[in-house]
Amino acid sequence: MSDVLQRLAKILEERKAADPEASYVARLYAGGMDAILKKVGEEATETLLAAKGGSDEQLVYETADLWFHSLVMLAHRGLGPEDVLRELQRRFGLSGLEEKAARGAKTHS
């Protein structure tokens, strides 16, 4: 599964050098973080609406769009799926309450 994410991350990096007139992702990058964040927000809303009243197929479709645009956002900042996977791995075995408490302690230090 993570092979798909790695392949996609590679393509997203390549699109940074692509012509915005010829590549949707290059056009997003050219619009800067604000354009990317707008698209992530739109996709998040569509995912929520699909979860609320859509079919399972629609929910999966919208989640894929959200993940894709989130990966574009990460790539724009020089990050990739491996960074998110590493963070998820770090949290593995922690209860959600422990993890949330640890985050709270970091913000108050």
C-alpha cells in the first residue's frame, strides 16, 4: 500500500518543475500555499458531506481526493507521506488520551 504513496510522492515532486499550463498539480504549486489550502479545504468539505449522506463508494472517492491534495500540500512544504507515516508509527501503541496529553504538555512548555 505505501508503495502507491511513494510513487505518488515522486510524481508530485516531478510536477514541481512542470508547466502549470500542462499540469494540474504544477498549477496548484504555482498558486502557492493559499491555492493548495483552498483545494484541501474544498476536498475536506466534500469528504464530510460524503460521510454524512453519500454512498461508501462516494466516501472513498472523496477521501482519495482529500489524501491526494493533502500530499500536494505536504510536498509543497518539502514533506512527504513518509513523514506522516513516521508520525503515525510513533503514535502506535499510545492511547489517544496519552498522545493528546503529550501534545498539550509540549504547547505549554
